[in-house]
Amino acid sequence: MNKERYELNKDLAKMLKGGVIMDVTTVEQAKIAENAGACAVMALERIPADIRAAGGVSRMSDPQMIQAIQAAVSIPVMAKVRIGHFVEAQILEAIEIDYIDESEVLSPADDIYHIDKTEFKVPFVCGAKDLGEALRRINEGAAMIRTKGEPGTGDIIQAVRHMRLIQAEIRRIVSLRKDELFEAAKIMQVPYDLLLYVHENGKLPVVNFAAGGVATPADAALMMQLGAEGVFVGSGIFKSGDPKKRAEAIVKAVANYNDPKILAELSAGLGEAMVGINEQEIQLLMAERGK
Amino acid sequence: MLTIGILALQGAFIEHEQILHKLNVKTVQIRQLSDFTENLDGLILPGGESTVMGRLLNELSLYQPILTAISNGLPVFGTCAGAILLAKEIINDSKLWFQTMNITVKRNAYGRQLGSFKIAASYKDHGIVPMVFIRAPRIEKVGSSVQILSVYENFPTACREKNMLVTTFHPEVTDDTTIHSYFVSMCKEFHQKREIK
């Protein structure tokens, strides 16, 4: 990927800001998501909650299913590949996906190496639970970051933890003396130039969304107030009682995340939220995949 | 001092804000009806997803007041999705929004993200400016009252009709302030006319 292409890919993420990216498994769901105001959809065969329930190996979705969703909506379409599975990524690039999510939600294909994302023309988004992970993924070519949270749980605690940690680490890097950055880069196992960018700009060099556990408009607004630039909602919408209504409410909550009055209005009468799993009940911590 | 509102429902609105601040213009983020006040000298409709912004404009009761303000001469600048919101006709979408500008656009006319590109081209008589096209629309037809300000591969990429300026590219993601300066001068004119009244 040349520098210009990388800039274009980072720019696409900027256009998604302030928006909600929704997991969808069918053409019908994709249309519901688009009509509800999703700024992009993530096409996958099973949403994280069902992946969790089913167990077994979870892989890239059938390209035919992804293509059907591409044909059905006008907004960007993303899809997931397993961590390190660069051939799945080549396949998604071949069908002109708008964004690839190298995702811990699927079973990792490689327990050491991530995909060399600089070899691709299509953009990648990757998960991170701290600043070190985020900068390592960016160094590998990710054009967008999302906090990992804990997918498929409907429990916001881990997304909060990861977003707070990243923001706190950013504030700490900003406060360092410039000559202290070399040591910080060594300890965090990240390239110096990326750390210097954080030091000078007080933010990641790419757009940062929140993901993993958002189930309500209040959850989405919480992540925005904590510094997310947008929100991924996986299981939270289509595992709830009234997906359309909930999707619309979460979109509005992200646009007006600082207005409690509006948040109160759109939190009312949404029906059942997804049941969810508490942090202590989780058998499998997906966030621990890929560091 | 000028005050320009930036629709901040979704998309790259902060980038517009940063460029306007470089030009010493005050900005207001428009997220709900109470943000859209009388004293604005201009309005930017940013890049993002037109389907998202259009929907939220209606939901948050912003559609009608903004439409009225544009019809009454408020300078408005639409980039990419913003241009789609202003277009009279959209070739590949049945949903239309403000429809105040005599242009016909085609959404995602250059394809998906792999079709996104960057060029440098001349903008009116203001020299060469960088232009970033992200899943960009294309202006396929313009009315006779529309002035074409920039062209790429025989299609207009920047146009003006009265108080409305559109680009199918994103000047807000570059360091170049040419096009924003042009818009600010439109807003200045509007501001001065209003003061005389």
C-alpha cells in the first residue's frame, strides 16, 4: 500500500466518525441497519453472541453472502477475517470490500503474527485494548482502530476499561518530556515515530471507535463521552426485542451523546435489550486474542 | 467576526472546523434544533453518509429550518455527502433531501473504497488544489444557472449556484484552505448584506 492509498483509507474512516457500524447477518438486516442510520455495516455469518454460544472454529464469512449485502446497501460494507489469515484478507480484497476487520471475534489463524496490512490496498480496522496494541496494529498498516471490549456479551465494562486505558495512556504520553519517549517506546514495544505523533497530537494517528459490549443508547453515549469517535454494535441490535427501534435510538444517541434530555427520550420504550453475559460468567475472553 | 455552522450529526465535521479556525472563523456544531440559530453567516454540510445525515435531519426537526434558511439565501457548502443532500436529483437513489440545487448526482459513482483517489486540479482561477475523492459521487448534469468551478474527466467536481457551493471531493482532509476561503468570502458578502438591512 503506498502512502497515498493509506491516507485515502484513513480518510474513509474519518467519514464514518460520529456514526454507528452495525453487525448484520442477512440482506434484510443490512437494509434495516441502513434505514435506521448505520454509517456502515459489518457483514458476518453469525453475530458474536451466537459465535460464543456455538463454539467451534469461527471463520471468514461466505463471500457470496457478503456480496449479496454489498449489492443491497449503498453504505460501506465491512467484513471480518481471522487474525493473521492474510489469504482470507486477499479474498475480501478481491470482492472489493470497503474495510476489513482483522478480528479477535473469529478464531485466530496465527498466534504470533498479525496480517501485514501494508501489503493491501483495502483498509483494515483492528481491535486494541491498550495504546501499545493500537500503535502496533497501526504500524502493521491498520487505518482505523476500535477498542476490543468483549464481543457478544452485551456487557460494557470491558469496552469502558479499554477506552479509559487508551485515553489515559495517551494523556500520559502527552505529558512526557520528548527525550523520555525513546524509553516509553521501548517499554511499550511500539515504533518511536508513532509515539511521537501521539505525544504531539494527543490522539491516535487514526480514527478510534468503541466496540464490544454496546447494548443500549446509554452505552453508546458513554463510549462517546469517554472519547470514542464512533461505535460498533454487534450483537446488541439484532439480539434485542425490537432491532429497528434500538438501532435508530443508538444512531441518535451517538449524534447527541452529550444531551441527557435527548438520551432520556430515546432510551424510553425500546423493549428487551439483549440478555447479555456478565464479565464473571464469560468462558472465553476474545479480547485476549492478538496482542 | 463570522460564525459558520457545521452540521455535526455524522461524518468529518471536525476537519471542517479545524480549517475554518485556521481562517479565523468562529464555528458552531449543529446537532439539534437549538443549535441552529439566526446569527449564522453560513452552513457546512460535511462528508459522511448522506443516508445517515438525511435521516437525522428529519428526526431532529432540523430539515425544515435549514431548508428555509437556504432558500432565504444562507450560504451553504456541501462536501461529498453534503452535495448529495443539496442535489435536485439523485440517479441511483429514490430518497432526496433538500433538492435546492440544480444538479443531478450519482452516488458512489467511482465504485467502492478501492475506487477512491486523490488528484490536484485547478479550482476556478485560484490555482491548483489537492482534491480527495472518497467513495465519491459524480455530478452528472447541471442546470443553466450553475457555475462550474472545477472539472475532472469531463465531469464537474465543484459547482456554485447562487448561495450554494458543492464539491464532490473533500477539501477538509487536506491542508489547503483555498476552497474554504472561497466559501468564507461568500459568507462575508451575506454577512455584510444582512448588516446593511
